[in-house]
Amino acid sequence: MPEDAVRFIQVGELVKGISEDTLPPDEALIGTSLALHADDGAVTRLTFPEAGRLDWEVIDGPGAGEHAEETCGITRPREDVVVVDYLASTRRATAVTIVLDLARGAATTVVGTLPTAEEAARSAFELATEGSELTLVATEFIAATIDRPFVPGEHPHVPTDELVGKRVQYVYSRTEAYEHIYLSENLYTWQCLRGSEQGLADTDRCHYRKIGDDLYLFVWHEKVIPTLGVVLVDWRLKQSNGKLFGYESSDFGALSTTAISSQATLLNVTKYV
């Protein structure tokens, strides 16, 4: 490798300097229970018996009877929005984020699964020629309502293009800063301005959901290093909060999931023809 070359690194190495000033744990859900009525007919009861623990059980519809106890993190990026994060104990290399919109009785769940080492070793040329996604991080979105039946067409967390055209600087810590350019409904470009990936940039697959006024769920999955990012971008507070999920190291053994927060600055807006 040339002396001036930069290299892509696994998430476990990346997050060493990126996780300063993250949101504190929120305890408001402790001792409560709620039911998520999903768009596929499944009804899942979530129970929060103590700090850092989630018990879930599918009580009706597809998957009825499935259940597990999870170690979870719970944060509150806005007064009426609570985020629950956990590594799924019943699935391989899978992380789950549940965004609970308490004011409107709605929820959006993001389920991300990392590829195996063998899957990740496939070349971009091979994937492109067979018509597959270049990223092999699988991502699923589940729309649900809280404690009431799901009604098609009425879920408020809709895909949005309101971020498209924006160029934003995110400062995560004293040592880490990135720039995002939101190109289209499913692509964005990132570059590391300073930090462990300085000099690197790429264009990756992404998804946007509008959660509330000036509040957006932004999800991306990277193709070079298997990485899932899930953040809430809050333009009212000019910050983002969420997580990075990937592997600890290049042996594809241990998983790494880390809370991240940043200060967001809008640099400019491009109006595409």
C-alpha cells in the first residue's frame, strides 16, 4: 500500500473517537408495556421491566409465540420520541432500532443484518452484473401503530425527499467530523473531514423517513465495510443522534454497536432540475 494511501476500517476501530456527548439513558418506559400493531398484521408486546432490559413477544399474527429477553438502550431525542436499540438475540448479526412516536401513537422499526465474511468478500463487479445491491447489509423497515390497530395509508412516518439536495457537516467529537450530501431518494455521498477515516469518501444506499417537524430518520448501509447507520436528524436542535452497527474487526467475529451524536450544520442546499 502506498505511504499516502488511506484505508477503510471496521466499525469497531472507527467508533473509538466518535462517541462523545451521546444522549443519556431514558428511564420513562421502565415498568410499562405497549403493543406494536405492524403493517403485516403482527402484534408484538414490548415490556420494559427494568433499566436496560426489553422483553418482547409476538402475541398475534405472523410469528405468534416468538419471544425473547433483550439487553437494550433507550434514549429520548425529543420529549415525545423515544428510541429503543438492541442486538437481536434470536438472529445472526442483527440490530434493531424502534422509533416510538408517543404523541401520534406510531412506531417505525429498522432491522439491519450484516453479511457473513464470505458474502462480504464478493466483488462489486460480481454483484452489479447479477443485478444485486452493492451493499450486502440487509435492511427492513416495519411500520406500526402503538396500542391500536394498524390502518393502511394512515401511518405518519412516510418516506421523504426533504433532505435531498442538502449538504451537511456533522461534528461528532473533537477528532471526528464528516460531510453528507443527500443526492436522491436512495443515495448519498459522505466524506470524512477529519478523524480516523480522513481522506475517505464514498456514495452509499440510504433511506429517509419523516418522523416529525424538522425531525428525520436517516438510515444508510455501506458497501465497502459492512456498516449500518441509524440516526435521527433534528433540524430544530441542529444535531443528530443514533448508532453505528458493524463488526468489531476484520475477522468478522464480534459485533460492534455504538451510540453516536453530532452537531449538524447546513452548508448549502442544491436545487436539482
